[in-house]
Amino acid sequence: MNFKDSVEEAAFRQEVREFIKKEAPVNDGRGPDPFASRGQYSGWTKKLAERKWIAPAWPKEYGGAGMSVMEQFIFNSELAEARAPRVGGIATSFAGPTLIHHGTEEQKQKYLPEILDGETIWCQGYSEPGSGSDLASLQTRAIRDGDDYVVNGQKIWTSGGHVAKWMILLARTDPTAPKHRGITYFIVDMKSPGMTVRPLINMADSHEFNEVFFEDVRVPKENVIGEENRGWYLAQTTLSFERSNIGSAVGARQNIEDMITYAKENRGNGRSMLDVNPAVGVELVDRYIEAGVATLMSYKIVSIQANEGIAPGHEASVAKLYGTELNQRVYRTGMKMLGLYSQMDNKSAGPEVPLRGRMKYMYLRSIANTIEGGTSEIQRNIIATRGLGLPRG
Ligand SMILES: Cc1cc2nc3c(=O)[nH]c(=O)nc-3n(C[C@H](O)[C@H](O)[C@H](O)COP(=O)(O)OP(=O)(O)OC[C@H]3O[C@@H](n4cnc5c(N)ncnc54)[C@H](O)[C@@H]3O)c2cc1C
């Protein structure tokens, strides 16, 4: 494989780099503040929107940048290298592509422009207390009543539900049909009467996700995307996204580099943390090598996507599984290196704590990495059956 950019790719990389240097929020070298609010980045979001870089993978006719898979890879790599905040999320990755492929003209005109301004937050109402990995078993019910559907049930782990304007909702419209065939895809206004959003605070002391309850919530029939009972298939819609996970691989390497710099710069009685605990130095070397392996996996995936024109299958599961478990190892190493300092974060102990308190926050937050977006066990099942041809367990 050739790792060198083509002439065009090098020019594009330079363009992205210069844009980031000029427009991205100032990076003081200590890495992102895990408790920064979205509002802090609104200037940056606006600049991205002006470039049509909120949804770089969307076709130009729908307001995206129409970037090729390789351009997205370069864009994502450079954003990660500069530690620039990402925008988009559910709106650009799930809601927008589904609307582009399956929405009516009215729906596209109503929702796509505000997704592209980068400020409107969407959330995803898929998981329920009894349905996560086996999502098609979901029980939230939507019953047609005149021009509306009446929704009753509960969603859980709804990221951003407390700040979202819209939800993409999967609800059961035909309980007699086989489970994948009785689900409909809705857009729901988060201010609808009968909806209650209750916070779930994660163990990193951060409010990211929520429980959402539906009590006789009326959703107009115009808010159904695609056909009734075809929602399961719509929920699989994606555009030609770069799926390499390069941001995660770059982030792992940067965290290791940060730890090494911190250890070198902070000496007590003339000794660095690594002099005191040399075993951590050995771990840092292992993590550094593993971050390199994760980067190579990302290159392999983008090469499959860009050169063979096919979506990666089990290879994306390999990268997700490896990258998220590596994240947990990286932060475990960080916690060991910082010793008792690792228990502080900038929320509880002020801005001057080592590495902005990122180790503690991310050590706790990274536990969820192997659950969100499909658990490690599910990724292993995919790799076993689709990748290695092993029988289902
Ligand atoms: C930080 C975070 C954010 C999230 N955000 C959202 C969101 O915005 N919207 C949303 O809808 N959901 C969201 N989720 C939910 C997420 O999609 C589910 O947690 C995930 O799919 C797992 O489902 P579950 O929690 O119900 O666990 P379960 O599916 O009940 O799994 C429990 C355990 O059993 C294992 N298991 C299950 N089935 C199998 C199997 N077939 N073979 C082997 N092992 C198995 C799992 O790996 C896991 O260890 C979020 C989750 C997290 C952690």
C-alpha cells in the first residue's frame, strides 16, 4: 500500500490544514476540555457550514461537500490531528442520509437546511430498556389515529435527548408482523406534549444520555419517513461514509504522547513519574505500538472503500473493537502513570489538574466505548460469522 498522498490529495490536505489553523478554536496543547459546552464552538460550526463541511459526505445537490471517501479520510485525519471539535453527529450520519434517500421533497426541504447549519441537534430513539443489541425486538408502539400516530413507550440511552430539537424514532406499527417488518421510522418534535426526557448521569459525571418516555404523543403522519412498517430497512441507510475510525487511532496516539510529555516535564525531587514507576514506561511503549496498529487498520479500511468501492464489512468491526478496547487500555495506563493525581478532574479540582483531568474523565467514559454503536460481543459475532465463516454461537 502506498501511504503517500497523490498531488490532489496533498493539495486538499493543505487546504484543510490551513482552514483549521485559521478557524479552529485555539488549542493550548493540553487537549480538549471534556466539559466544554457545545456553545463554545459555535463560531467554528458556522465556518464549517460556510464551507459545506458540516456534512462533507453528502452529495452537493443536498448541500454537502460531495467529498470522496479519501477526501473524508484526509479531512477527518486532519481534524483529529488538530484536535478540532467534530460536528454533525446523528443529524448528518443517520437522519440526513435517511431523508436524502427516502424522504419526500417537502421533508427534505423542511429538515435538510437546518441540519446543514450545524446548530440543530438530533437524537436517536432506537434503544429501549429491553432492546439494544436485539433492536428489532423494540416495543414502543405507534397506532394510527386519523392524521396522526399515537406513540406510547420508552426509549433509553438517548444521547443528546435533552438538547435535541428532533428525534429519529423507531416504533412498532404492526405487532402481528415478523419483528423486522412491523417497525416504522418517524421524525418526532422533542417538544411534543406527552414526551418526558429524564437525565441519566454517566459514571464520568456527565449528562450525555437520557430516558425518554412517550405518553399518548401525537406524531403527524407527515413525519413518517418512507413507508409504514419499512422502518427497519430505512434505519440501515448510510451514505458513502468513510468508516475507518481514524479519529480514534489518532486520539489514542496523541494521548500517549501527552502522557510522555507530561511525565518528562513534571519532576518532583528531580525524578519524573516514569523514574518512580518504570513499569508504566513499558506500558506506554505497548500502547504506542497498538495505536500504530489501529492506524494501519484505518488505512486498510479506507483503502477497501476508496479503491474497491465497497463498504467494509467485518473489517469495520475489527477496527471498532480494537480501537475502543485500546482506548480503555490507554486510559488505564494514564491512570497508573498519574497515581493519586489521576483521581482529580478539572470539574472538581480546577483547571490546573494534570492533563486537564482528562485521564480520569476518559478512563470512566471509555467504558461506554465498547457498548455504544454495538457492543464488543456483537462486533466479535460479526467478525466470527461474516469475517471468519464460523457458525453462529
Ligand atoms: C454512551 C452511549 C450512548 C448511547 N446512545 C444511544 C442513542 O443515542 N440512541 C440509542 O438508541 N441508543 C444509544 N445507546 C444504546 C446502545 O446502542 C446500546 O447500549 C447497545 O446497543 C447495547 O444494548 P443494551 O445496552 O440493551 O445491552 P444488551 O443488548 O442487553 O446486552 C447486554 C450484554 O449482553 C451481550 N449480548 C447481547 N446480545 C448478544 C449476543 N447475541 N451475543 C453475545 N453477547 C450478546 C452484550 O454484548 C452485552 O454485554 C447508547 C449507549 C451508550 C453506552
